[in-house]
Amino acid sequence: MQEHVNDPFVQLARKEGWRSRAAFKLIEMDDKDKLLKRGEVVVDLGATPGGWSQVAAKRVGDSGMVLALDLLEMEPIHGVDFIQGDFREDDVLAKLEEKLNGRTVGLVMSDMAPNMSGVPLVDQARIMYLAELGLEFSKAHLKPEGAFLVKVFQGTDYETFLRSMREVFKTVAVRKPEASRDRSAELYLLGRILR
């Protein structure tokens, strides 16, 4: 808890009005990779508490669209349409399709993490499962030149998932933003342009 409170990114997030320190991870990756273009349609999987959705809404502007999905509730964010539920369920996907109203998705982003058990093998399997769900969602909803940004942990199944990403996307880049804690095994994979 002490580490979290003293974290410079936590303090900066509070000062600048971001919902979480994760906002800085997306800002850094977007500055480098130019993912959040004005007018873009973005889907944020596992969005709560909303740090990534906040950044996306600011950067895509009023001509863009940010759709945030999560099992948990999320406080409203200006410029973000929130759908509470499991994105694997038909009724949630129907709500998403309705909100898209024929627009195609340019970016799917997933900073999802499971509730950690403290058992590394179990936690690794859970996060890789969430990443696989995000990849399946991306294959079904992204426009051909779209992108998928997903959090993964280095460890068991990482190489297998990386291969899956390379089968789906023409380019796959690995990112470790400065706001990621050094001791964390977390990485982000960025897939661009569907094969």
C-alpha cells in the first residue's frame, strides 16, 4: 500500500485528474505508436476504473467514439459509452453493435487483469486467457487496418500467445511503458493490420 501511495505515477494521476496510473501507460504508447487518431472508434475491454477510456476519449475527440466494457461498474466519463457486462455474451455484443451503428472499430485495447491469487502459474494462466479473449474479440470486430493493444505477463504461454498474435496481425510490437513497475512481468503487445 505504501509503495502505491508513494508511486510518482499515482501521485501525478491524482494531480492531473486521471482515474488510474494506467493512463500514463496508454499516453506513452500512443505518443509512440499513434493509435488514438481523431475520429477513431475505440473499444476498451475491461475498462474499469476508466483511466484508458479517459485518455482515449480526449484523444479521439467528439468525432470519435469510445466504447468501454467491463463486468464491474464504472463511473461515467464524458465522451465514453459504457456497457456493463461480459463481452463474450450475446446481449452485451448486441448492445455494442447497436452503439457502433455501422461504424467499424479501429482500436481494441485491453488492460484487463484477473483478480490475482498470488499463485504465479494460476495468475499467468488467467491473464493469458483474458488476452486470448481480447484477441478473439479483435478478430471479429476490427477493421482490416485496425490495431489491438493488450496487456500480457511474461511467463508460461507468452510465446504461444505471441505466435497467435503474429498469425492474426501483419506486425506485432512489444511495449514496456515507463509507468509499468520494473518488478512487474507485465508487457503490452500491439498488433496492427489484420492478415
